[in-house]
Amino acid sequence: MGETEQARADTDTTDTSETADTGTTDTAALRNDLALERYRYVLQQIQTVNENAHRFLAIYQTLATTLVATALALFVGYRKWELEADTARGGVIGLLTLTTVVAVFTGILIVVGALAWLDYRHEECDITDELVGPGFRKRPRPGNFLRWYETYVVLFILVSVITMWVLAGLFLLPAMR
């Protein structure tokens, strides 16, 4: 009986040290698995942010085209519909204002998306720095904004709104007398 108890005690001690090593290994493996899942999530969010910019542009183009076409229809048909010139001008200005509001909202969404993209890219770099090694992925530089397509989408929206107002001010509104 004495030998069995002594053997059991030795076995228990060996099991404890193996469990401690296994616990450390399990913790590291779990940590790496969680980091990998977070990395996948961050990459998915970056992809979503990129896709959203295109969606926002498509929504802007659709709404702006519809609203400006309605303003042009109002300009062309206000006499036939027997509307007062002041009422028609007010309608055109209202439609152009609504188009401007849509443009501002779209621009804000695109800028916020670009800021979210920067944040996700920094998080991606943090994860790869920790798991792979420092400098594995270069951090994004906001100074490279001229290479971002969001910059040109926002510029397109800005130029289209300015052009819309200038053309309305030069041609449509003065002709509605």
C-alpha cells in the first residue's frame, strides 16, 4: 500500500507540471485564435467601408439626378401648369437645396467612412505588429489622401453641386420671370 500511495503522489506532481505547461500553451493558442478572428473581422470591416463609399456615391447620383430632373421639369412646364413664376422659382430653389442636403449628407458619410478606414487599418497594423512582427504592414498616412478614391468622390460631389447652383443661377432662375 505504501508504494501505491507514493507512486500516486509522484504521478500527481507530474500531472500538475504538465497541466501548467499545457495551460500556458492553451492560453497562447487561444490568444492567437482570438487575434486571428479579430484580424479577419477588421479586414471584413475595411472591405465594407470600401464598398460603402461606392454605395453612397450611387445613392447620391440617383437622388441628385432625380431632383435636378424634377427641377428642370418644373422649369420647362411651369407655364403650361399655370404656376406663378415666383412659385416655380421657389420650387426650383427648394429642389436644388434638397439636392445640396443630399450631397452634404453623402459627403459626410464618405468622410466618416474614410476615418473609420484609417482606424481599422491602424488596428490591422497593431495586430500584425504583435503577431507577425513590427513593420509587417505599413501604417496608412493621411497625407496620401490624394491617392484615395474617396477624395475624388467628395470632389465630384462638391463640383456637381457648385455647377448645379451656378447653372441654375445663370440660366434657369433668370428665365423664370
